[in-house]
Amino acid sequence: MTTDDTTPATTASRRAMRARKRSAGAATPPPLLADDAADTLPSEPDDATEAAQDAASEPESDAASVAPEIEPETDEADPATADDAVDSDNDIDPGRDIDLDGDDTDTDEPVDLSAEQQAETPEQPIEPVEPQAEWADADRPATALVWLDEADVLERTRPADIDSVTNRPAGPDLLSDHAGRPLAQVGRWLAPIGTLAAFAIAYGATTLLWPLHAVEPVVDAVAFETVPAPAAEITWPAAGSAGVGIEGVSMAASSAEPASIASITKVVTSLMVLDRLPLQLGEQGPEYAFTYGDSVNYWDYRRADQSALDVPVDGVLTEYQMLQGILLGSANNYTDRLARDLWGPDEQFARAADAWLAERGLSGISVVTPSGFDERNIATPEALLQLGQRAMQNPVFAEIVGTAGAEIPGAGWVENSNGMLGDPGVVGIKTGTLVGWSLLTAKDVTIGDTTVHLYAAVLNQGDDQERLAATRSLFSQVEAALADLAPAVPAGTVVGEVSTEWGTTVDIVSDADATVLVWNGATSTAAVDFDLGEQRDEGASVGTLTVNGPVGATTVDVSLAEEVSGPSPWWRLTHPLELFGISTD
């Protein structure tokens, strides 16, 4: 048997074995992973057992009958032996020699253990460890290190399984010298971070829930125009001239040329008398005495083809009765009697009449005689319409001309000469006949909830029927126009706007047509009263629209065309000054 076939002596000194391991350290294969090494390496004997083995093996090494020759140190070494050497060197055993100077020399002097340590570690007999070796035979040639387990070597040197989880030991604790500092640093930052977080939460909750009292929506009026009435299209009488109008609204006339007005002049005279001798409803006023001569004078009027009424001989007539005779029976003799008593001759009366007309802005009328029995008494149709409106404002005058007839002492029953009084709504005024047949008429018409006063003047028609027909035609045309009025402010008209600090704008619109009575180019005015309050929903009423026409007014609601949406959360969060009502000026 050669030296390669011999089993190394088990009694060899462990010091020699460690020396051989250190010499082979440079050729040691890469160390196994910690986990793999821990799983495969056999557990090493403790330091006390190892020291005992060293002491027992030294004398036996000299007495061995057959001892293999210790080969010179080579670069080849058992990886397992190298690992054991490294592990053994790292363990500081109080029972073994320590190479303090690093010269790889060791002494054979045993280490003295203290009595306490010896008591703690009782001496036990060391049994020799039977090496596990496989000897060479016919099937297995001799190899070096045949006492090693080939399967164990393969297991310990296998590549790491990359699919398995490897628990590597943690590296050195770099903060081990700074115990307590991380907690202090965390505590130092937790306070400001917590404060900021609490502030952010409080700020967000406050701004998101804060009421909008300081940023209430603002309502502004929007300019808009009312719709004027279109120009009247009137069919005028073929002869003479005419005019028609609505009191306080508008008038229209076929001609601006003055024409003879005949007894319509008595309207001016009666108003002048009532101004000089005012009456209240139910009053009779002063009395006027008559004699037989006045009765004879009555017949003179009749022979002159003038309208006149008889008088009560040796009787009296009151002012009221005299006015009844003038306005109902168109009595020229009654008219002249009052004018002479109050103003004197016709010339003086004419001057007084001109002054009276001028004071009241009634241009377009010229009066020469109080009764109108003179072609020089003239007026335009439009001037007569204005005169009629003023006359009907006097209650005594309106009462008289609105009656169908009256009983007058000396004259008997006097019937109203105005044939229009039988028509619905007609309330007066006066006829006149000289050059032609003329008539000034007033009529009340109700449109919706509004009553308006219509006036028509027709001058110099062919006969009484023509003047009545012309008057009715004018009234009917105006009434038809009033029945088909366009709204002054149509429904849906934008009359206002709601705006908010966060950029929302919503229109305010009229809910219904606002219609007032206008005619022949007349216009109306409108005013809006807003009351938004807490209303924010679409269609909510937020005020009223009032349209004022010349003779009436109407009111409709106005509402929101859309919902007035509130501010977004982002606006609330980014506009705290506005939200809290803090001035930014």
C-alpha cells in the first residue's frame, strides 16, 4: 500500500491540521451562501471537547504502529477542512492557544484554566473519532482525500437555487452607536407635520362648509325695450274730415286742416260758463228770469233757421237747466243769453274764448260767436278730440251730455240730438250742423281690466246718418286694434341677470306676456323689482315686472332661467378671503 492509499492518522496533532488548512486557504473555492452552509455543514465540537482531543491525540501519534507520512503543504486542500479552519480561528476558545502576534506560530504549552472554569467543564474521556473513509479496491482507484464523503462535498458545493428564498444575514448595524436618535428625529418632525395636517383638515372643512353670506349672488337689471304699438291704419270717411283717438294714448286724424264746427262751439262756451260759475253734481246754480220778450226772441231764432228752445215767460231757468238746453237741444238763444250776461257782446266773448283756449293749450280752435252760428268758428279734428277729452273731465258737463233727454221749464221735453247715445258705451258729446253734419262723440271701452275712453270727430258729413256711420266705423277700427294687442314685453324676455363670485351667470326672464293698452305708436315703460332671497332653483320666482302703459299697467312674475349653482370645492378652497368676507382692497 502506498502513501496515497493510507488513511491519515487520526492521532495527528490538530495544530498540524490547522496549519495545513491555512496553507490551503488560498485555493479554497468560493464560500457557500450562509443559508446553504448552515444547512449542510455538520455541527462542530465545542472548544472544550476540541482541546481534550488535542491533548489525547498527541501521545498517541508517536505510538502509532503505522502512521502515514505527513506530506508537504500544497495548494490543494479540502474545502470543508478550510471552512472548519476559518470557523475554528474565529472562535476564541479560552482553552486553546491564541496567536496574538500573527506569525502563525503556536506553542505547545497548555493553557491553564482557572478553577472555576475547570469546575464548569468537567473532564471527560475523549473517544477517538472513527474516520469515515472508503478504501481503494479493484473497482475504485486510489485517490487523494478518499476519506471524504463525495455526496457531502457535492451537496456543499452545488450552485445556489435562484428560485429559493435565501435569508442572508443582515449587514452591520450602522446606527448601533446612535441608539435613540431616530425616535427623537421622528418626534421632531411629527409635531409640525401633525399641526399642518390638522390645519389642512380644519381649513378644508371650514371652507367647504362655510355659508355663502359674504358672497351672495348679485342681481343686476338688464336693459330691454318695450314693444311700441304699430301705426294705426284707419279707413277715413270719403267726405269731410275726421279724427279718432284714445284718451291719454294717441290720436289720429285724416286732415290737419280746420273746418267749420258749427254748434260744437257750444262745448267751448259751456266749459267757459262752468269755469265762471262752477257747479257740483246736484247743484242748479244761479237762476235766470225770462219775460214775454224772451219768448218772442225765441221765434226770431227759429225764423233765422237757428236751433232754439222756448223759455218760461215770467219764469226762471237755473244755470244747470240752461246748460241742459244748450248741450241737449243746442239752443242758440240759451247760449247767447248766458254769454251776454257773463261776457257781453260777441266780440268780447270771442276775445275771452281765445284766452281760455290758449290757457288750456287747445290750439287749432277758433271761436267768433258763442253759439257757433258762424262759419268762422273752425277747428281741426285733432283739436276737437282734445276739447272733448277736457270737457268729459268735468262731471257736470259729462252728466248732461250723457243723458238722453231732460224736461226743461218753458221748453218741455228736450231730447239729446246726439244719435250715438243709443250705442253701447257711448257717453256724449255734441252735434253741430251748419255747412255739413258734424259730430263729436265719446265712448268707453273695456279692454281686459282697463277701461279706456275713445273719441271720434267727424266734420261736414252729408247727413246725420253719414256722420253716425262714420263715427261707428272709427270706433270699431280702434276697438279691433285694441283687441289684438301685441305684448309690450313678451314672455321669456331677459330682464335681469344673476352673477356670482365664482363665475356663474343666470338670466332672469319674464314668465308671461306683459300687455298694456297702446295704440298708434304709443309706447310703455317697464320696471323690474328683484327679490332673489334664497331662491336658486330653475323657474323660481325672483321678482316682478311691471309695465306701465298710457292708461294702465300690468304686472307679471320674473324667474330664474336656470339654476344658480353653488361654488365648486376648488373655488371654496382657493378663495378664502372672498368666502369669509375679508376685504382685499
